[in-house]
Amino acid sequence: MRANQRITENCQRIFATAEDKLRRLVSAHPDYLPQYTRNGKWKHDGVPWTNWCQGFLPGQLWLLYLYSGDEFWRGLAERYCELIEARKDDRETHDLGFLFWHSWKRWHDLDGEARQRDVVIKAGQTMGLRFKEKGGYLSSFVAPESAFIDIMMNVGIIFYAARETDDAALFNIALQNCLTSRRYLVRGDGSAVHEGIFDLETGAFLRESTHQGWRHDTSWARGLSWAIYGFCTACLFTGDPRFLQTACDCADYYILNTPAHGICPNDWLEPNPARPYEASAAAITASGLQDLAGIVGDPLRARTYQDYACRIVEGLSEPAFLASDDPEWEGILKQAAYHERLGLGVDESTMFGDYFFLESAAKLLKLI
């Protein structure tokens, strides 16, 4: 079978699985916005840690609409977007990009209506309020002195809000966070730090830290995937070649340290991990690598990144990961992890893993 045909058939199977699983989810638990499964089931009383995943279900519904053209999915996508609108004013989270970029921004991209645009802009402006002048970073939900690499996946909504309102100061907030993250949260070998701790009085960087990696000085895989995708987004908004180089460095680290099948562990440096895979990080990386391939410039490097993204998607399409042949499993992508250190949603499905897996397939099919 030719490679392109195999990729297309894998993506079609991913979308068919998503249609089945999401139709069951919205029917069994209407207006419910889950974060991770327990024993393959979305509805449970597990600890949320932090409430940051509400944008991924409407995001998946929009992707299903783009794939199928079925108004059923569009109606659901709009309804689930409406459920989270109030969070545009939420000052307790650093994840407003996750909440609104794949949901309300996708809606605006399709319709071009002012209302959707205004919601996205407000979310970006609210996100910008987390900025710490001393240190030049956006603080995480954990503490004012804490900066997460995850925030690189949320600065896009600040750049967008700044651009749409011609707000140079807001644009600079996003830019400064990217520069700070590049300096302190990405190491010379391209590995990523989950969390940086700063002195609130002086802004000085104090130390590396982690909440989800094996150790403070190791490389948590999902953090690296956020870095690949996030610095690529920063380059797209700014044209700054430093961000492109950082995205490439992180991508090269992923490729050099991951087995040939492309599916990473939770932390590359953890010896003898209990579980060999963190499928959500692989799915995020597959999507980010496709964006990176589109802007890197060097044709050989672009092909390397695009081919590796295809390799990841092909690996995740195997029965061990894609839940197409398991009717009792309610998620799409198995063997993902929500929070390994806390034992939450480990070797399960996650809303973000499912979303980025579907997004990766949508990009391969050139739907987005």
C-alpha cells in the first residue's frame, strides 16, 4: 500500500472512531466536559488538579464538522462553546488559550462573526493580566513565582488579542514570556523544563522544578511537546527566528530520544518507567511537527518533521492506542496520561490527547 493511501486510511479511521466515541459521550453525558477517563470511562469523581480541558471537547466537535460537513456536529460545537464563554474572564488559570483557541477561535475562523472574535480577544486580554514585569513571564496557576512551559501553548491567544486590537503593550507581554521561556525553560540540548521558579522581588530565575516529570532536572515529554508547538506558534506571530530555532531544537530532542515508532514515555530520563508510553504527548508533537514543517524553510528538515509526524500518527493508529476496536472504551486515544505523579488519568484517555490526535489527522487530511 502506498504511504499516502495508508496515511489517509489511518486518518479516516481516527475520525470514524471519534465520531462513534463522541456521539456516545454527548448522548450519555450531555453538556459534560470531562478531562480524563478512569478505566476507560469519562464520567467519574476523579480529582481535576486544575480545570483546563473544557475547550478540547468543542474543539473536537468542530474538527468533526470540518471532516464530515454534518450540521449535527456544528450544532453541538456551538452549544459546547457557549458552555465555557464565561471563563473568558477567569483570572485563576493560565490556560485560557487551551480553553478558547480550539473552540471559540475555530468558530470565528469559520464564521468571521464579531461576537466570537470578541470572546477570544477578551480571553487573551485576561490571560495577559498574569504577566510579571520582574522576570518577564506569565505566572502559572500554582503560584505567582511559577512559570510553566505549558504557557507557551497559551501565548498565541495573547498575540492574537494584541494584533486584533493593535495593543503593542499586550503583544510585548506575550513576546517577553516567550523570550523568558526560551532562556530558562529550554536547555541547551533542546530538552524542556516543566516549571521555572523566579524571585518575586528581583525577577531573578531561581531554579528548575516539575509537577509531572520524573525529577526537576529531567525532561517531561508533554512539556517538550508544548514547547515544540508553542514556539512554532510564537514564530508564526512574530517572525522571530529565535523561536523557530528553539522549536527545531526541541523537535530534534524528541526525535533523537524517542524509539523509531515515535511514541515517547512520560519522561525520557526516568529509569525503568512503569508505563512505556505517553500517547497524548506524542499526539501533540505530531500536530506541532506539521506546523514546524510548514515554516522551517529547509526542505530536508521540513520533510524530516513531516515524515516523523506521519510516523507518530501511524503508530497511534495501532489497536494498542486507537480505541476503534474496543466498544467499552469511551475515549479515542489510549495510553495517555493526565498527571502521572498524582496517579490521575494514567494509561487512560485524556481530552487533550484526543483533541490533538484528531487535530493531527485533520492536518494530514489538509482540513485545517
